Amino acid sequence: MVYINIGTNLGDRRANLDNALKGLARHFRIAAVSDIFESEPWGFSSPHGFLNICAAFDAEGLTPLQVLAITQAVEREISPLSHRNPDGSYRDRLIDIDLVVIDGVEMSAPQLTLPHPHLHDRDFFLTPYCEVRALIEGPR
């Protein structure tokens, strides 16, 4: 199972989340989606708060880098603008899709690290991720 975080802090944020889910649903069967989690910007200052969700889907037969390429293509369909400034610092964005976890995969490559290196540092990743894991795995 693949777990992603989708975040947005510009424009019609709920519509941005919906558009991202619709874009992903053209490629994957979405198994579960968290409730919306509101958060302050992380790593930069902005008056625009974020809405975040976690979604889970199966990507059987695809490599992590293939999944990354698809999620990045969906991002670009919604907004071709980078979520970073030229100096590498973060900035406001219409959409950001991050791969958080792919079950059974640990990797570190220049373009992708799994699990996401900041999963446990960022409540806007961790809270929706835990909610979706509980939906997928059921009561224990």
C-alpha cells in the first residue's frame, strides 16, 4: 500500500485536494482518505494555512520511482509551479503531493527517500497517516 500526503495553502484549498484525488484516481484505486487536517506552514512563514489529507492506494507492479513520477505529473496538472523558491526554501503552493510510506519499502535516492524522512516530525503527515492506517488495517 502507498501512503501519500496532499497539502495545499493557496486558492480553493478543498477543490485543490479534490482535484489531486481525482487526478490520482485516474492512475490508482484509492483505498482510503483521511479527514482534512489543518496546519500552519512548515519550514517557512506565510499567512496562508494548509489543508492536508493522507490517501492510500495500491500501486502493485510499479516501482517507487514510477509512483513518484505519476504523483509529480498530477501535481503539475494542477499547478506547474514549484513548491520551492530558487534558493531551495519552501513557498506557498496550490498543491504538494508527498510519498510518505510504501509498505515494505525503505530507500534513499536523490529524488526519493522512503519512509519520508520527516514523517514523525510533522503532525500534518503523521496524524492523517495514522488515521488512514487505522482505516486500512481495521481495529486491532
